[in-house]
Amino acid sequence: MTRARRAEARERHPLDRILLYTVSAGAFLIPLVISTSGFETYRTPKLLLLRFEAIVALAAFAIGWIWNWDAIRDWRPPRFDAIVACAAIAWTVVTSLLSPYPSISFASLITVVVGLVVYFAAMRIAPRVSTSWLYVLFVPVVVNAAVLLLQLNDYWVVASLDDVNKMLPIDRQRVAEAALLGNRDDIGTAILIPALLAWALVMQRGVRRRWIHAIAALVLTGAVIVTRTFTTFGALLAGLVMLLAMKSWKRAVPAIAAVVLLAGAFAYFDAPMRNRIEHAMENFRGGEVNEASSGRLVSFRAAWHMFKDHPLTGVGPGRFGGEFFRYGLIPGQPGPSVGFGEAHNDHLQTLAETGVAGYAIFLAAVAVLALNARGARPDERAAFARDASLPVATAFFVSALAQFPLQLAAPIVVYATTAGLLRGWAVNE
């Protein structure tokens, strides 16, 4: 689409212009917003802004439907997407009603609806934007990586030095690695998909300004490595390997080699990362697998036992943290030293909270994006979407094995927006 045609389209589509501004503002601001005066500095402000984005987008859809702006009444998302979305909402309602604490579970229903609204809003605007729009996702995560680097070098960006000196060592360490997102895992889950998308742009045939995309890919990959999260790095590698399967060895092998070399250099020269790897290897050799996994096997075990006790409907959406100690205690052994509000594994947490049907819907949602790789490629945006969809779905699947992106606002907005754009570019031409 030429610049003149894009300008003409914007003039003729007031609804899409509102949605475009809303989706763009949410994708850019949510990873950056914090509150220094509230009870929760990082996650709560982002969640509130995510809900506000969804409210504005939903209002735009409602107004468009009432006055039929841009023929909104005639617009239909792909059938499979609509079925999965309806199933997710309906099953969350059912499991919330059956939950021992419905008021808590219905908060999860709000999150499901919010994510779907952002997804469909991004899908709707996709034909009006080019792949260059992805830099709206890239910039805020690079800012977070820069803040993290400053914090790791004792420049306290968020908290004042006086406040930091009053903290316990464990809290001081958490603040040191928070950036503007909360902790290293939160940062990793937010950076993962933008890094993979940047590499997909580099490998795209006929792409213009490839060198700019290459710089972005290297910077974002460096940001992933700086977080020192093994799961995020493994998910990025898995996504790159899938890109290799979708593209040619000529383009993909240098990208994977660059990622491995960057990670190796960082692990060698960065003392904390080197110590963490050595500590993990010592724990594995000594049979302390739980210590090597940062204590997450306890939460995995608790989630699995929740599912075994409630295989059909789970313990209720949002109820993992409330049920953790009931299932995390092992007879004859010391109890866990800390409580887990999340399972740190969205696969197991979905099983634990919503049962086997909920997990089937989870897999169907991943399949929607993965199967987007199949189909026609009428232009460069559709070709990019087809090539990037399966790697993005793969990276998310791997990340969710030891992280919880579906429970955090920043990763939700990144995943929902990315998936909506990729689907929109592929099917709405």
C-alpha cells in the first residue's frame, strides 16, 4: 500500500484511526508505566492501563457498530478465532461460577476479555499499518533493557538510594533487577517476542532497510541476554530454530550464531551470569534440581496436584496462589520457604485453575497463531505474518513452560497485539 493510499484509508476510517491510536498507545506505554506512590510499583499500574486500553477499544467497537462506521457490522474475525475466543470466555465464566471464591475468579475473566479485545483491535487495524509499526513494540522494551543495565551498575533509576539502603538484601536485589517491569522474568517475557520479530524482519525476502532491522535484532537479543533468564533465552532459540525451518539456512544460521555468540560472550564476561550458571550446574550434579530451578518444582508439583484433584474444572481461575500451601506441602519434609502466587508455568497453571477443557482452549489459541503460517502470501506483510507466526507461537509455548506471561499485563499486551497483527496481515488482505 502506497503512502497516498494509506493516507486516504486513514481519512475514510475514523473507527480504525481511534483503534490504531489506542493499540499503539497501549503497546508503547504499558511496558513503561510505573507508580512510585502506590502499593505495587510495577504490575498494578500496567494492569490498570491495559484495562483502560481495552475499555477504549471496546467503546470504539460499540460506537462503530451503533452507527456502522467503516461497515463495522459487516466485519467478522476468522471463524476459528471467534470460536476459540467464545470458548475461552464461556469456560472462564463456568469455572469462575464453580470456584469456591467466584469474586476472585471473575477478576481472571476480566483479564481474558481484556486480552481478547486487544487481540481483535490489533487484528482490525492490521491492514492499515505496515511491518514498520512493530517498532512501537521494540522501543519500550529497549528502554527497559537500558534501565536494567543502569540498575545493574548501581544506578537506581526507580527507587531512591535512601529507600534502597533501608531494604532487606533480598528486596534490594529485586529492585536492582526490576527495570520498569518488576523483575528479570517479567522483563524477559516482555522482550522475547519483539526480539524474535526483529529477526523475522531481518530474514524477510526483499525487505527494505535490512541493516536497521539487524541492529534492532542485535539490540533486542542483547536485552534478552542481559536479563539472565534461561527460559527466555531458550524460548528465543526455539523461535529462531523454527524461523530456520520456515526460511533458508543462508539467512537463519547467521542469526542463531549471533545469538549464541552474544550469549556466550555475556556469560563469560559477566560475573553474576557466570556464577549463576556454575551454581545451577553444581545443583544439578548434586541432585538439587529444585534449587537449580529457583524452587519452581514446588509450584509445579502443587499445580499438578491441583489438577489431579480437580481435573474437569480446576480449582478456579486466579486461585492458584490461594491453594498453593494446601498442595505445596510434602508430608515429612520442610514446607516451602516462600509462597507462590503463580505456578511459574502457564501450562500447569491453566490445568490447575481451569481443568483439562481450559488447557484444551489454551492449546487451541496457540494453534490459531501457529496455523497462521499456512496460506496465501499476496504481499510482503502477509508473507511476513506467515513466516513469523509459527516461530512466535513456538517461543510463547516454550516461555510458558517456566514463566507466566498470561498473568502479567506487559507480556499480555505484547502477545495479544503481536498475534492480532500477524493474523490481520495474513487473513484480512
